[in-house]
Amino acid sequence: MIKKYTWLMMVALLVFAAGCGNNSTGGESGGSGGSDTITLWHIETGASEKALEDAVARFEEDHDVTVDIVRQENDPYKTKLSVAMGGGTPPDVFHSWGGGWLEEFVDAGQVKDISEDVDTSQYLPAALTPATFDDKTYGVPLAMDIVPVWYNKEMFEKFGLEEPETYDELLEIVKTLKDNDVIPFSIANQSKWPGSFYYMYLAERIGGPELFNEAYNREGRGFDDPAYVEAGEKIQELEKMGAFPDGFNGMNFDTGQSRQLLYAEQAGMIIQGNWMLGTTRDDMPEFEEKLGFFLFPTIEGGEGSNKDIVGGVSPVFSVAEKSDNQEMATELVKELTSAETAQQLANEDGAISAVKDVEYEDKYVQQISEVLEEAEYMQTFYDQTLPPELADVHLNTTQALFGQSMTPEEAAQQVEEKAKEVLEE
């Protein structure tokens, strides 16, 4: 079990003096504009966004209140919310992933404790954990994610390829696709977190499921362990093989640059969360029939298993402590994470529910749910689990590994040095 910490160093939140006294709900501003309006910030798109909008419509009808919905782009969202929190104009209800990032706001007294307001028995215990600190609930989960390797089934069949069980087999796939002028892995890594998936999987497959926990809890191996160094070496080997698109470290995930290469059949694989299914249905529904997935393979001599998965909880909805309408905002959180919302999200967006007793009608979602049920270990996303300043070092060094501008030893050492500063011994 990962321990909860009070971080020794807090992220400096920007405070905007101008507008701090104005709680207008228009545009990008946060806060509630009065007793009849509450503000919701989220980052969902496509069918997932529609499920939230439908939940809001039900809520508005039942409570005679207006909800100002503001959809933020994924990558700038963290900065915008930090600015709003620091400036005293947060949205009433906001999206998070739980983990260290949410805990920063909790430790700063900026998130409402809703333990007494929510029936936590309606949710999967594992999904509640990332938003539970000191046995208090500061957020409610709606869905869970896993990160498989998605691939073009028709392309694999064309080139005589099969889903790999081992990393060596995966490398043979990379070589075959490259020999046939196909980009093996599509990735848009400007925002850095897509590359983190590779690093997390490689490190876990090499060092085993306890590697991260030991480094995070400061009990045993550190972030400079040889397993992390080897993970960095394998990333750089892939890059040297030409496994990624030209200029991938400057490509924008939010604008779909990595997905478009897959849809256009210029690339054969992509490592992304199960949100890839809903996004594909929204972007290019005809491509769904070509879409398959497998779990990241085992590495010979490594301690990890392909039963171990990278995943997380998202969205988690929380209430700002400075909300003028905490009671109504809490009611909105309950509607956003209701069984009705979860069922719609599962059926229309391919989401794995964090809410109990959801029935999966979709074949893909059933398959993904079975993978989650059979998993022996879930590695939560580093950039959500780690405190923000350590997460930034992880993301920056990982991107540098992909760009060949830093050695694996240097990257591992930088993360370990920062971990010594911000994690309690």
C-alpha cells in the first residue's frame, strides 16, 4: 500500500490579484456567481463529455440550478486550475486524477472533505483510494483506466504478425513494420505523459511491481535503480530503431496528431489508455473494426508480468473549499458519479466504471474490464501519484530520454535526487 505524505515542498501557486474579487462564471473564470449558479471544470471529450452534459441536465432539472460547464484542454488544465486555486477563484466542482496532485490542494486546505456527504459503498474501493487522504474522502471517482498497446488488426494480419507475449517478439514487430515503411509506434510526446507509459511499463517489467513502491516509500530500491536505467536504455534503443514518428517530441496529443497516424495506417501501434476506444468512435468510427489491443509483454529475466498493468482513476470529481455553494456542488458530484452516468459512460465511451453494479454491453469494454479483473497489480500513473515537483522531473527526464539528450543514468539520478528532497525518509 502506498503511503500518504505531507509533501515537504509545496508547488508555488500563481496568484492573480486582478479579478480575485470577481467570481463571475463566464469563460475561463472560476468560482460561483451566486446561489443559483455553480461551475464545473472538466477535460472530457466526445461521448464522455456528452455523459457529463446529460448528468448536468438531470441535475439542473432536479435542483433548479444552473451549471456553468467549462471544458478545458487536457494539457493546460493543471496549470489553469492551480492558477484559479491560488487566485481564490476556483470552480465549484473540478476534475482530477487523485494522487499527489490532488493531495497538494488538500494539504493547502483548498478541497472540501465530503466523507459525510457521499455513500462510498457505491464505489470500488480501489477507485476511491487515490482521493482518500488520512481516511477522509476528497473526491469521488467515475471511471478507471488501463493502458494497453492498441494495434491495427488488419495490418498485423497483412504482415503475418501476432500479438507478442515477450518483449523480443515486440521488437520483431517493430522491425517488420519499419521494413514495410510503417511507423511502429505512434506517439505525440510534446506534453511528455505519453512517453511516460513506455518508461513505467519497461521499468515494471524489468524491476517488478514493488520497484515503484520501494522508491516512492523510500524503503529499498530508489529511482536510480538499475531497472530504471535499463528502462531508459530500452527507450533509446527503440528511438534509434526508428520506432517513433519524426519530430514526435514536438507533436501535440490534444490535436490528435498521434491518432491520425494510426487512422491513416501510417503507424501500426499506439500505447494509450482505454479512452482510445471512445476517442476512435468519435474521431473515425469506421476504424474501430480494425482496432485490437494487447498488454505490454514480459521482458526475459525481468521480475514483472504481463498481468501487471499501468492504469489509474479518472475522472475524480471534487468540491473546492472556497465554493459559495458547497452543498449544491456536492450534490452535483454525486450526480456526475451516479450509476446512471457510469452506465452511459461504459456503453457509449468504453469506460471501465468506478461505480459498482454497472453492466457492460459493449464487447470491447467487457474485454477491458476482464483484463482489469484479472490483473495482478496496477501501477498508477507516475505523474498523478508523485507530488507535482517530482512528477515534473520524471516527465522532463523521460522526454529527454526519448530525445536522446540525456543518458539513462543521468535521468534516473535526477529523479532520485529530487525524490530525496520531497519525499519523507
